[in-house]
Amino acid sequence: MGYELLDEGTFADVAVKCKAERLEDIFKYNSEAFAAIILDDTDAIKGNVKKILRVQADEPDLLLFDFVNELIYQKDVNNLLFLPGNIEIERQDGMLHLVASMKGERIGKKCSFIVDVKAATMHELSVIQDNEGWASFMILDV
Amino acid sequence: MKYEYMKQVNSNLYEIPVETVKGMRVPARIYASAELLQDMDDAVMRQITNVAMLPGIQEYAFCMPDGHSGYGFPIGGVAAIDIENGVISPGGIGFDINCGVRLAVTNLTKDDIKPYMKKLMDALYSKIPSGIGGSGIVSLADQKFDEAMVKGAAWAVANGYGEPEDLVMCEEKGCIQGAEPASVSQKARDRGGKQLGSLGSGNHYLELQVVEDKNIFNRDAADVLGLKGKGQVVCMIHCGSRGFGHQVATDYLRKFAAVVNSKYKIDIPDRELSCAPFDSEEGRDYFGAMNCAINIAFLNRQLILHRVREVFCDILRKSPAEIGFNQVYDVCHNTAKLEEHTVNGKKKKLIVHRKGATRAFSSGMEEIPDAYAKLGQPVLIGGSMETGSYVMLGKEGNSAFYSTVHGSGRVMSRKQAKKSFKGQDLLLNMESKGMHVRTGSYSGLAEEAGGAYKNIDEVIKATESAGLSSSVARLVPLGTIKG
């Protein structure tokens, strides 16, 4: 259970594969992977900035797409990178509603970066449930 | 042959026949030498085959000799699509809309700047925003930002960031028509407004390069382009539309994914190829927003060039005229553009998607600056930071809708590169060879090591042999700034 960074199917970008018992943890691991792709050391995120992120979509894979895009938006617009706190997902009226309490840090010259994440792609994007729990696959454009 | 289903058309061209995979509307053609084909990963073949399934695609789905796997289209993918019965797809352009290359020459030689090299590199690194976070040279919002989306590099020149001549020596004169700010989301405005005039990270760079006599292959053309040799210093800028373009692509990928099948009944093999008819509300909106991003990328490279000029004047205590910082050209390599081409003897208006591929118009075609009319369009090929880059020219008879390569093309994934190279060792090795490097990330530097890319000379040789474009000069790196 957790995340793995892969180079399957793409030379130029980074693929993230996650496994978890609960759907909520798929989002937790993807947000940890997101920070690890960008930062040399995610311990640089001390959690000084708290923020609640909300996204909604009708399918789990699109919910993940929108969630990662929200992380990208926060990075570009507010210079914030996050590690996950509590994440809750509820299904209401046919839609999945995600509420994530995130612990963030304002990034700057003091941080040691690897590479920027520009976008989440839909290439082979999947969030599926099987007998062992949940699994996701997503390629990020870097 | 590496792939049983593939047939060899000639020594630099391979074809995946239309019957290979159900759903292909045209064959796929891969330009490559036998060695380059061997290095291409299997995903390139899957991805170019998927491109061949797009409604309205004409003749062939093409992959250039620097092709490598990406998402949706492979990098190096080209698809010309009929605008009357075909589609437009953000996956055929990429997230970094109008990522491209700009080249400017100087009157200076490497010996002239040798005593100032450290100061120059330090100043360029500190004055040109790069990497993650931070701001650009200019910050825009509201009406002014809308104006910049429509005017592109012309906005920069009108506001004192450049010379009118810069616009002449630029694809689309730095300002593509058809930009519609009303089609751009607030999120794209939020992400892009403060990043104008910044390099970004990944494979983007600003590089001082040297032109040596031995590396000039077409002296007459080089003279016209201002490439003099004798250790002349030139400056290459590789970047795109930054978060603005990324968000435009994301917004419309999400919108197209919702309608491609439910509304337009188009079956696609990969959601990244989500599309809408070019002549539809969604198609028109994306085209208008994408053109805004094309202009923002032109503006971005214009602002950076202007800042480079300022730094040179400041450090060398010379006037712009003494330095002679003239722009050679500026090319796009992630776009979809309306072009007229002849298909089966008939002229057709096509939306030509090029993702990691450069337009390469030949002499006599429209859109080429008067000074280059007899030469053909300059094509700027950014190689890896350790090897070199090329200036080429568009060539008559190019049968890939006048498209050519955009760079070296990766031969190693980022993860493999980090396992194979150490950023600090790489930096020391480059400096021992007289190259200057400034970077915010050793890991990022390792991912961009020369060994992670194909041999640029092999790529150029295959490109010339295939008749896609012709070489003018090879540029050797002297100082590199990586985000």
C-alpha cells in the first residue's frame, strides 16, 4: 500500500501508481507522490499553512484528475505545496464529493526542487476497485 | 525489423499499415533510421497508431525522427485534420501550448565574453526567473492580460520589451490570429498572469551557444541568417506558455472528455485524445483559447530575450547596437494551426497538429519573413545541454505537411536518467569541458543529461535523409541555465 513512481509508457513524464485499502487513501498517496516528484525532500513541507481543498466529480478517476489539478493550481497561484491530512469522500446525488484537509508550505528558493508538474493527463488514467482494495494509475506531465 | 507488422518504405521511413489495428483511418508513418527506430520505445508505436484513428485525419499519422513516448500523441507526432469533417484535440498539441525555440545572434565571440562569463551567467540566472514557483518578468491581469493574449509578442514590443524587428523574425510574427480571451478560464488567468517572462523547469533552458566555422554546413544560408562562425556567441531560449497554456489544455481536455462520446459519438482509444469537431462550439472555444496560449508563449520568449539583452548590455558595458543582438527566428513546436495543403491534388484547409514537431515551410511559401523567402523557414532544433543544437531550413517536397523534428528526443526515461547520472558529477564534468551551468536542481539536471537523449547528430542526419529539412549550422553549448 502506498505510491510508486514509474516510467512505464512515457519517457518524458512521470507515472504514479498507488494501492490502498480505501479510496480516500488513493488520494492521500497521490498527493504524497505529487510532492515527492517536485521536491528533493518532502520534509521541507512543515505544514505551516492549513487549507481545505474541495473537488467533486461523477467518477473516481475524474475526481483524482480534478484533485491533482487543484494541487497544481495551488502550487502555481499560491506557491503552496501540500502533504495530506484527513481526506473524506462522500457520494451524494450521483457525485463524489472530496474534502481534503491539507498541510502546506509556501515554496521558495529555500526548497530544493527536482522538476515541476505541469498537468495531470488522462492517458491510461484509472482508479479501480478489486478484491484487494483500490488502485490508481496516472501520468503527470513534467 | 523490430516490429513484424511494420513495413519499410525507404531507408528512413517506416509504415504501420492501416489494417494493423482496428479503427485506424490512415496508415502511420515513422521517419527514422534503422538505429533510431530501434531506440524508439513500443509506446511510440501504440500512440502513433492511436493518432491514426482521429476523425478527419489526412494521408498519414506521422512521427518525426526524434519521436519518443508521451501521452495521447507521441512526442514528434503530426496529424493534419480536415476542418470540415475532422476534429481538434488538445492531446495533439500537449499541455505546454506553443512550447518553442527562439534564437538570437550577437556580434560577440566566445573570446570577447570569456572574462565576463561568470558574471554573465550569474546575472542571467538571477534576473531571468526559472524553476518552480516565483514570478515572471511581468505580471498582468484583467484587460491588460486580455490584450496580451491577443497581441502576443507585439504586446511586449509595444510596451518597451523588444524591437519591432523581433516580430518580423518570428513564426506568425509573434501574434497568431483567432485568439479569443473570452474562451479562457479564470483558473488559466490566475496561473498565467504572474508567470510572464519565466523559463519554467524540466527540459526548458536558456543557453549561450557558439557558432564555429567547422559547424557551418550551408555558408550562404548562414550568412543570411546572421550566423557568422569564428566563435560567434548566440542565445537560444526554449520555453512555452507556462501555467497559462497548461491550464487551457487541462480545461478543454476535461470538457472534451465529457462530450467526445456522449455528444459527438466519436470512439477514441485513449482519453488523452479526447476531441471535438473543429466546427463545433467546443472546438471553436478551444481553438480560440489555444491561440491565446500561443500568443502568451510568444510574449514569454520575447520578455526573456529582452531581459537577456539588458543583462548583456549591463555586464559588458556595451550598447545594444554594439552587441548586435538580432533575432534569427522563433519557432513553435506544440501547436495546432490552420494551414492549406494539397491532398490528392486538391487544396484543403487543415488543422495541423504538431506535438514536439516544428513547422518547416519551404522557400516560396507564405509566412516566411522576406529576408528568408529564398531560403525557406528557419527551423530551430534544441538538442541536449551537453551536445548541441541545430539550425535547419524548411525544404521543398517535405511530405509530412511541412513538419520536421524539434529536438533530440529522449532515449531514457527521467527515472532511468536519475539512476544513470548524478547531477553534481554532471555539472563538474560539463564545467571541466569549459561549459557553464546554472541550475536550481541537481536532480533535474541529471534528468536532462546528454546521455538521456538520442544522439542529435544521428537525428539530424535521418531528418536530412528523409527530406524533412536541411542543416545550416550546429551550435555548441557554452553556458546553460536550467530551471
